[in-house]
Amino acid sequence: MKSNPYLSGNFGPVTEEVTAFDLQVTGQIPAELNGRYLRNGPNPITADPETYNWFLGDGMVHGVRLQGGQAEWYRNRWVKSPDSFAPNTNVIGLNGRTLALVEAGAPPVELGFELDTIGTSDFGGTLSHGYTAHPKVDPVSGELHAASYIWSLPNVIEYTVTGPDGTVIRREEIPVPGSPMVHDISITESSAVFYDLPVVFNLEDAMAGIGLPYAWSNDYGARVGVLPRQGTGTDQLRWFEVNPCYVFHAVNAHDAVGANGQQLIVLDVIRFDRVFDQSRLGPDECIPYLWRWTLDLQSGRVTEEQLSDQPIEFPRVDERLVGKKHRYGWATSVYSGTGEPGAYGIFDGASIACYDFQTDSLTRHEMGPGRFAGEAVFVPASETASERDGYLMSMVYDTGTDRSDLVILDAQDLLAEPLATIHLPQRVPFGFHGNYVAE
């Protein structure tokens, strides 16, 4: 039988739901961290190695509660959804609720404080269809902006804005020529930005029973759409063509003014040359790099520039600067400082990196031999702390112990030893996105 890399090693699932209290800690957890670190990812109950795609595993949320400098508990729970695909990609806090998210039309699933499934959510009856894995929160208004692609809505990206109370307050249908996979959205203070890129629904794949029937298209083209956040309707929607590529994750976006006074939108993205072309089990045929796209709203031109030659993915910024100009971005660095690729591929790397957009420099925290980090979430030290004053939190797998740790780094001193390493009772399979939900 053919082996599948996304079912082996630390990509392979764990088999038990575990609860553990008073976790062992090396170092000291910052006392101001009172909340839960939550991380979602695929953990398939059953899977055919011939066809299993990493994006399709059953969702499992892992959580660690921090309180008063202690790691009070660890829990992992399958996300249960009897009437649809159980979300496996992200987990967020919204209006006092915990929501597991996925794309492609499945609804969010609400979880309890201790991660047991409550049930699917339609945002109080205001969410007409499914949702996205990657909403963006406006740090000023608290609104949640989302771009969703939905099986029952071909040729449409659904744009929704959800208020801080957890109900949808705006919905627009963005027309597109096909049915693209839309993993992310960007916002600026003026606009919402949509990614219409050449990974599209493939009917032949769907009829053949391929679990993820989205594939690279040489004919589809690549563009980004800009829609003003004020007003309703899509009459002011504008499209800007870019070179063919795919973007799972945008770092951030902001409005700017050009040398001649022209209005600009600056997009910092993680760009793949292509995905799901020759390799259909996961996004592993090209290396991702940091790029900047500058959209000139007067001329309609786009300037595309690669900012770094260091492969990175899973970018995050200080969430207080979403939609605004930022200086720092954090990501998983695919390669270690020795130039060797991470043993576990594109999305889980040997180091956590900080890119300084002002000095055009990258600093890494090396995880150490046999240790591999996932996405690093930035948590500010306080509400008024400066952009880099805070902590980075990441699940780190240790091949030597075959277990995982929740590692907390000082974001201002990435080269220093971890502030705290919270030792978990089992490994956390490589997964996707997480967030820190303060109490």
C-alpha cells in the first residue's frame, strides 16, 4: 500500500482524548497570561492512505489553560459535527464563545470552555451559508471580516462582516469567473481585499471521488479584488491582476500614499509559485516566500516584490495592527539556520522567525535538534504595550520524547531561551491555526 506522508510521524493522528492537570513547566509562565491557548488541526479517525489529503482530516482542538503563572490543564477534543464536515483549521473566541472554523462551506462549530462540542453555529440565524477558516478582526471596531467560498454558490466569493455581538451585519456576493479556493482575506482601514487565484474546483476530480477536488489551473489567471468597506453593494469593486501564484496566508495589509500622492494598498503575503498541481495530498510542491504587492489605485498597476529568500509560512502580526501599517511579522521558518529543510515539510519548521519590515531583516529562534514548531501566535504584554512587547506561543513537537510542548518566547528577544516550556502529556499532531483567548 502506498504510504502517505500526512499520516506518518507527527502528521499522524493521536487516538485518545486526554485531560491533564497541573502541567510540568520549565521556566516561568508570565503572570499576565490568564487565558487559553487553543490550536486546531486534522486528526483523522479513519483515512485511506492512497487518497488522504492533509486538509481533510477530522478536526481536533488542543488547549492549554494558563492562570496565575501556572499551566492548569491540557485538553484535546475532537470537533463533532454530525451534519457537515467538522472544522479542522482554526479556532477563535467571539463574543464569549469558542468557535472551530473551516472553509469550503461548512458552518462553524461552537465548543465549550473545556472544548467539548456544543453544536454548529449560524451566528444567531444571521449566517446564511458556511464560513471561512480565516476571518480578520478589525482591532478598532471589533468587526469580523470573512471571505468564504461555498459549494452551493458557484462563481461567488461571499463577503460577510460580523459585528462584535456575533451577528452578521453585512453580506455581499463577489462575482468571480470560476470557483476558486479562497483561504484568506485582507483588510485595510479603507478596504477589504479578496484573493481570486488559480486553484479552482475541478468537476472531474469531484466525480472521480477525490476528497479535495480543487486543483491548479494554468488557464484561470490570478488577481486581487478591492472593495471599499463603507457602503453596500459591489459597484465599486476593482480587480488587479498579479502573476500566477497561490496565497494561503496574508501577513497583513495597509493603506499608503505614493510618492506622487496616489492612493496605495500594500499587501504582504506568503506566495507559492503553485500548489495542488502535481502533488494532490498537500501543498508541498513549491517553497513559500514572503512577497509584497503594492496596488496603485490610480493607475491600476501592481508592483510585485519578493522581500526575503528565506522560506516561511504561517505568518502572524500583532492583532492590534491588523489593517494598519506594521513593522514586525512572525512565522514558522521552513529551513533551519544551517540551510537544511525541516524534516516535516513546508508548514512545520525548525525555527520561529521574526521579519522586520523596516530593516528588511529576519531573525530566527532555533527550536533545537529534533524539535519542530507550528504557527507562532503573538500576545501583547498589555493592552498598551508596543508592537514587539509581548510573547510568542507555539506548539513544538520533540522527536526525542515523541511528545509536544507549548513554548512561550519573549518576542523582543527571539534569540533568548524560552521563557517557559509547558510539557504536554502527549504529542500534538502538526496542524493549522490557533489563538490565545484571554479570560
